[in-house]
Amino acid sequence: MNTIKKLLLLAALTAITTTLVTGCSCMGGKCKANMNAQAKPYPLNVCLVSGEKLGDMGKNYTTNYMGQEITFCCKDCVKDFTKDPDKYMQKLAMAQNK
């Protein structure tokens, strides 16, 4: 049973990663939505997850999520984002409306 749970978790993480990288939830390159579209530029100078100023922690990590470029201060923040992207996208929307 443990092996089945691990395989399901791996499949879910693969789907989330594919969504983050391609901007769509399709796998295997069969989805054309948002793949060729220009992502909206990331509007903040801080990490969406930690609030740290970008560049202060070394190399930034940038991805395209649903047509929006997102920049993170470190790999750990990318992992946190993938756990609940809707939470952080709402945070981005609120920051843009200020």
C-alpha cells in the first residue's frame, strides 16, 4: 500500500510541476494553451512566498504559472508555492491592486 501512495504522490507532483513549467495542466506536450503565449512579467521586487527582496539570497528562480511569470528567492519557496499556488496567486493579485 505504501508503494501505491508514493506512486500517486509522484504522479500528482509531476502534474503540478508540468503546470508550473508549461502554464497548462496537460502532460506530454499535447496542450498548446499558454505554451507559446508571452507570460505577464512578474510585477514585484520581492519573493511571492517569503517576502524577501529578490537577489538577496542568491540566484532567483522564475517560472510561468497560468500565463503569469512568478519569481522566487530560492528553491524552497518554489516548493511551498507548488503546495498551494492559488493562495499565492491571490496574494499576488492583492499586491498588484495596492
